[in-house]
Amino acid sequence: RKEVEQDPGPFNVPEGATVAFNCTYSNSASQSFFWYRQDCRKEPKLLMSVYSSGNEDGRFTAQLNRASQYISLLIRDSKLSDSATYLCVPDTGFQKLVFGTGTRLLVSP
Amino acid sequence: NAGVMQNPRHLVRRRGQEARLRCSPMKGHSHVYWYRQLPEEGLKFMVYLQKENIIDESGMPKERFSAEFPKEGPSILRIQQVVRGDSAAYFCASSPTSGIEQFFGPGTRLTVL
């Protein structure tokens, strides 16, 4: 089983829509999680850190389900600028981050 | 507070040449990580360094690749005798301590002709 699995998408949504991505992870020992966004040909940028059951920052909400080993990201009121690839990254406990290929989001006018 | 800096941003090398990629971490950060991203793939961990020490190099290819983070100056990722398969984006990240958020530089795009 892969360490991180995400639906690659793309998710095509209109502006203003609410969209959610799920991410499953295999290492039950992971304590913290990060959501990064990566724009085409750019570096990943940290969007949100999750250390407990979830986190909320403006239009973005992350929820962690340890029993089922998945973490979700909810984006409300989507903007055109939200178009990017979203990367779910569990902390492996060994300092190195393990990235999947991410979920691609396309927000259209 | 300047972010993570990498140079060069673009590097073109012919097969067999050497590539040197530099990374200056954020001010106050003493932990540096290198990742490689092949086209259409996710980032893959290569190496984790602290000042003057390699902590984890489990993602480094066994040959031709080396990394250092000297007491003074930037971290260097060195690729000897480059091959076409080395063409990729190489990202450096830094953190103030281990186990928390890592912040990425803009990357170096290496093209091997």
C-alpha cells in the first residue's frame, strides 16, 4: 500500500463551489499532517498544518480521522486562484516528508 | 525575512558534466532537506542535513549524488556525470527544528542535454 493516496483528479468546479478532497495514509503512527498546494512549475507552499482532529483557516478546513486513516481538505467559496494541485503530507516521524502526486483542482469562472 | 533561496533557478548541462545546486535556508533555520520532482510525478525525498551533518540520505541515489551543508555558506547538492534522467526540478526546504513544517525554495530546474 502506498504511504499516501489521493485522487489525482482533476476536480473541475465553478467559482463559489465547495469542494473536498480526501487523502488516505498507511502509517498509523503519523502524528501530524500538512496540506501543501503546488502551482504549476512552482514550489509547494504550506497551506495548513493538522496536529489534532482538524484545523480551520478561513475558507479551508482540514479534518483528520485517525481510526480510518484519512484526512480531508474542504474548500468553501472556491476562487479562481485556488486552482492548483493539493498535496497531503503525513509526518513520517523521520523528518522527511512523503508526497503523493496530489489532487488537481481547476476552478472555472 | 527572506524565504528559502535556491540558485541557479535554471541549469542546463550536457551529459557527463557536473551540476551544483545551492540552497540557502531561511534565517534561523538549521535543517535542510532536498527533494526531486520528475515531470508529472510527486516530490521525492533525497536527503536531510543539519549544519555539517548528513542526518538521512536514504533517498539519495547511491552513485554520482552528494550533498553537504557546511558550517558557513549554503547547502550544496552535487550531481556528477549527469545523465538525461537527472533532468528534474530540485527543491530545497528548511525548518527551524526537525519534525515541523518545512518551507520550500523556488527550486532549480535541471535540464540535461
